[in-house]
Amino acid sequence: MKILIISSIPENLDNITGGVESVTVNLLYGFSDLEVELTVISFRKEVKKHHIFEFAPNIRICYYPYRFIKSNKLFFIFFGSLIVYKQVKLLMPDIIHLQGNYSSLLLLITLKNKNIVITPHADLQGEYLNLITLKAKINQKIVIFIEHFVMKKFNNFIFISEYLKNIFYKQRGIGQINCQAVIFNPVNPIFFLVKDNEHINRLNILYVGAIIKRKGLINLVKSLGELKAKEIIYHLNIVGDFNNNLYKDLIFSTIKENNLDAQITFFGWISQKSIAELMDRSEEHTSELQSLRHL
């Protein structure tokens, strides 16, 4: 079987900075043990020129740079969709699988529906309600329009949760769905090796993900402040990064107001291996981890 996956993943597969990236990379590890021929098409801004990386004997990743146009939407319409079309004609895959439902949907506009599967990873309308800046809201409205325009052409979907399935299938309606399934996101096997040890200090909390309003980190920080007032001290390790300075200022001002600076460690984005190691750490190692801290 030949499979083509369209998904943005970094050249250095340890530098994952989002859910779609981690899902795709974890899928590659799973597919490496199967009798399939898998090709991944990835468009990245940091890529300088087109090249192919052999992930495994049966898996290759085709990296393409953004060229000519800075806007990813316009690039996908005028160039990216044509690259995908040519690869489909060349590879003749049995399944074409798009991971995501943002502007990347535009990469499918030259293709027919028959063997295309889409895995949406976000409730775009729900995300809109949590956006802060006007620019972000305008951009999200454009992406929502793209989703409505493109998705109605297709009817094969994999949903990562029952919640998203209900959003797309019941509330919005995306046309006749021939094939749909709920398949949870794959997990890197290294996380199953993390020690389940009752001696680990349970006063450690680990947050992993983009630091954006809808994920509610501010509520967790405020809760730490309320617990501290009751002399209950937790330590919070945060893996991820900000994409909005207003929300960043809000988080840090709340940390300062509640005198939580010594209880919260920011690591930025780190590899899945490092996250697994962090999960293995106990409170007695917190001082060692401070060396990785960056605000």
C-alpha cells in the first residue's frame, strides 16, 4: 500500500512545537514497522531548498520551502497545491492523508475526493473566541472560511476525539460522510517507559503545549497562588512557548503578583525524550532543572 501524508514537520524531528507535528512524527515510528510505502510532504519556512530525508527504508519525507510569497495561504493556492498534485500523479498513492485543518486545506484544492482522508485537529470557531488581538481574529475568520469552502468537497474524516467529531459532524455539517472514525492521537512509545513510582513527589505538575489563552494556563497559575496562600506548595514545569506577547505579559504578571517565581520553571520547547525524562524527575531534582529555565 502507498500512503501520502501532507503535514508540516521540522527537519530536526526533535524540535517539535505543536500537536500536529508530534502526531505526524509518532505516526512515522508506527509506520516504520508496517509493510507500507509512506511519503510525507512538508512545507516549512526554515527549509532553504527542496530535499528528501529517508526516515526509514519504507518512509521518506519530502521537504519544500516557501518560495516567492510570504503568505502561506497564497503560497498553498498558487504553488503548494500544484506540488501536491504533481506528487500525487507521480506516486499514485492509495491513500492521501492531510493532518490538520488550517490553511493547509488549500493544498487539496487540485485533488479529487475519492481517496483523501482529513484529520482535523482544531475547532477553529471555538479557538476564535479565545483570540486576543484583532489581527489574530481577522486571520482566524479567513481560515474558518477556507475550512468551510474546502471541507465540503471531502467526506472521509478521522477525528481525534468525540468532541471534534460532534463539532464537525453534528453542529456544522460537512456534507455526506462516507467514512468517519475516532482515532486518538498516537503516543511516542518512550512515554510508556516513564516510571510509575509512588515515591515520586506528587507535588510536581507538568504542562506541555503551546502557551495560548484557550489552553487555560492562567487558571493553573492562579490556582497555584491560591494553594500557596494555604501553605500548599506545588512546583509547575512548563514545556512550550508563547505566540502572543499580551498573554505572555498576563502570565508573568500573575506569577509576580502571587510570588510564584520560585515555583514555576519554563523550558520552552524540548524534545519528546526530554519531556519523558522530565516526567521521571522527582521534586528533589527541581534544583537541577532550574539550569534549563528561560523566561
